[in-house]
Amino acid sequence: MARTIGWALFGVRGRKGYESDLKLNPVHVILTGLLLVAVFIIVLLVIANLAAA
């Protein structure tokens, strides 16, 4: 599921996996998406702090 969300965040999810995506639980998709966005933001903040130091 994380791979599906990851590709969707980058906007490169094709139609090939669309039918399998429909079988996913929407609550799990939303929670996983929020978690991955939070991790992405934290990584960006760490990189910015390292660059500014």
C-alpha cells in the first residue's frame, strides 16, 4: 500500500494498477498518505537544518 501511495504522491501512478487500488480500504489509504507526507516534511526539515548549520 505504501508503494501505491508513494507513486500517487509523485503523480506517476498509471492505469495498470487502478483496479487493484479500488480494493484498498480508503481509511488505510488516507492514514498511510498522511504518514508519508509527514515523513517527507520531516526529512525536508532535517535537510534544511543541516544545510543551514
